Amino acid sequence: SRKTTKSSYRSNGVFRIFRPLFSNQITRFFSTFIKNKEIFNKILITLGIVVVYRILSTVPLPGMDMTVFENLLSNRTTTEANYLFSLFTGGRLESPSIVGMGLAAYINASIIMQMLPYALPKLKEIQKQGERGRQIINQYTRFLTLPLALLYSFGYLVFLSQQNFSTSGAASYLIPHAPGSDYPTLAKILLMTLVLAAGTLFLMWLSEIITEKGMGNGSSVMITVGILATLPSYIVVDFSKLNISEVLNQLSQGNILSLFNAVSVSIILSIIGILVMIVVLIFINESQRNIPVQYARRVRGAESGKGSSLPIKFTLTGVLPIIFTYAILSVPQLLVPILEKVTQPESGFYQFLQSLKTSFLYASSDAVVNSNDTVYAIVYFFLVIIFGVFYAFIVLNPKETAENLQKSGAFVPGIRPGKSTEKYISSVLLKMGVAGSVVLAFIALVPILARDLVLSSTGSQLAILSGIGGTTLLIVVSVVLDTIRQYRSLRATKSYERYS
């Protein structure tokens, strides 16, 4: 009996040591996941849709010459190939598939519908109708997605049809041209456009199912899955530049200097930098400024005395300023190759196009860091700040916020309701908008600057720096944190219902 008790005591002691690691977190998660049917169904629906999305991303787009694409990936670096597709699709899929356009049209339609109410009073009235107004705006967003998807798909295909990927002198196109012509047939382009637009609309439907019945925001979840799916290819490309067997052989002989060559040091520092940036992004994403708010109402003759706060997140605008900036700076890179084909070489407009190709607005195909890259980084930085401040006042309208506070009987301590409150909120929003935009600009530029630094010091590009930028990290961190919050909210709600 004494032996059994002693053994049991030791077992319980060991269990108590590891209980915070296993019992409090993992056990609680799986018990909630299994017992809570609603959470289980939401996670199952989300995972099922993600699997469908990844399967569709492997289905080639009809009309594409996949042999040329495979040769493109084998003869060129992954970053050069992905750059071509990132102009339209963000480089989030490994091949031009039937869902190769992703959700770009749907996201841009949502952004447009967020801004239009400030220009169209009728939409502003609809927006104020609560849940019904939100449903109407969502329906308008779906209608707008179709023409945008058709426009993006057509431009994407026209752009690809002009790219000659030949390395031996003979013409080699992703979209084969018609015999004796410099272009594919119009019927072929239109058919491929319809397929791509249909793929975008199908992804929009899947993302809305995740939002309504799954876990997290649907479009954000699918974008995050596309980002994470490209990570293995980037890692493989970068580590292929190292002779792993030779490095391990040198290490086994006690030669640790093999770890300190330029490429390996760049990879190690890049991985450490990405981890540090993730920690910083988590801190920034959770940071907010709370404006104190009090209510002047009385409850049954006694003053309530309860205060609240108006939270303003540090990353109020999210990644939209970066998206706007990238879209504007990418316009010359998209239009110049197309306009060159339809412009006479003797015209002045053709000379203007050539000058754009030598400016900072047009991406150079040479793997060389030059002065244009510095100018591009400076323009990029200030455009992100400008768009960030502008969009912050759209996300949180000071005038509407002040009016809503006044209608609900709330006020900021020491500030008169009405105009004074509006000015105070505007000043706080301006400071937060500038500070948040500066941080966003740095987040977007750090990977670019690191890529150029590695290129100038080692003479080679790292795919992980070109493919996984600050914007993509911010998206992944935001989506993961939002999904965790939704999971905890559902778990807390069900726990409350069980004891109520």
C-alpha cells in the first residue's frame, strides 16, 4: 500500500508539472472541439471548403500551354515567374488554374462599395438601414464583382498572351497564338475569360459560406490558405541553393564555418527576421487607443456612473493602403507591354512608353539593385501613408461617430458633445492614422529592402523574401488572431448557455 501510494504521488507530481502544457490548453481545445457540435461543424465546413479550393487550384485553365509554364518554372527563378502572376493574382497560386484570379475582383468590389456611400447619398441611406441595408450592400457587391472579374480576367489573359518566354529564339507563349498571327483568337480569349470569371464567382460563393457557416472571414481565410500553400515552394527554392549534403558532411567533421557562407547566413537571418516581424505584427494588431466615454443617463433616479470607451485600433485600415499603393504603382507594368504592341514605333507616345520602362515605375527584369529601386521605395512609403490617413477617416467617420455618441447620451469627459467631440476624434484619428500608416509602410518595405540587401551582397535572390512580404505576414497574423477570437467567443457563448 505504501509503495502504491508513493508511486501514485510521483505520477501525480509529474502530471502537475506538465498539466499547464497539456491539460489547460490542448485537452480543453479537443474537449470543446468534440463536445461542442456547432464549433465542430464550423471547423469541418471550413476545412472542407479549403480542400475544395486547393483541388481547384490544381486544375489547369483551358487554353494554357502547361508545358511552357513548366519550362518557365524550370528555366527561371520562382520569384521571376511568380512576379508575372502577382501583378493580377498576387502570386498566391502555383499555376494558372481555373481559379487563378482568386478573390481580387470580389475584394476590390467590397472596397468600392465601402467608398461609394460617401459619394452617393442614396447608398448612404441604405447603409444606415441596419441589417437590411447590409444585405443590400452585399448584393450590390456581388453584382459589381462580375464585371470586375471579367475585366481583370480579360486583362490578365491579354497580358499573358504578349509574354514571350522563349529561351532558344523560337516564340514560346503561355497562350498559343493563332497560326500566322501575333495574337490568340478572340474566341479563345473570351472563353478563357469566362472560365476565370466563373472561378472567381465560385470562390466568392465559397468564401461567403465560410463567413456564414464556417470559422472566420471567408475571403481572408482563403487568401491566407493561398499564402501558406506557397511557403514550401519558396523554402525548397532557397535551400536548393545550398549543398545540404556537403554542409552536413563538413559539420560532421567539426567544420562549422560551412554554416557561415553568404547564402546560408542570408537564409538564417531571413527566417529570424520573419519570426521577429510576426511577433511585432501580433503586438501591433492587438494595440489600440481607447477614448473614454461616459453616459449621462440615470437609472431609476440614480446616476448610472458607468463608463465605456471608444476603441481605435492601431491598424485601423488593415492592409488596404498597401493594396491601393501597389495597384497604382503596378499600372505601368501592366499597360506598357500591351500598349507597345498597338503603338507605332515612330510616334511620340511610343517614346513615352519607352521612357516609362526606364523609370522607377516599371519593374526591371535585371537582378541588379539600382537607383530606381530607392526612388520606388520612397514613393511607395509616402503613398502608403497618404492612403492610410485617407482611408482611416473612411473607416471611422468622426462626424458620424460624434453624432451617434450624442444620440445615445454619451460624451467624452472634458469635451462638449457635437462639433467639439468631432474635432477631438478627428485629431486622435489623424495621429493614429499617421502612426499606423508609417508602421504599415515600414512593414511593407522591410522585406523589399532585405531582398535588395541580400541581392547586392550575395548576387542571388531569396524566394522567401520576394514571395512572403510584410503585407502577406500582416494578413496571415490578422486572420489567425481573428479566427482565434471567434473560436473563443463561440466557446464562451456555449459555456454560458450551458449554465444559464
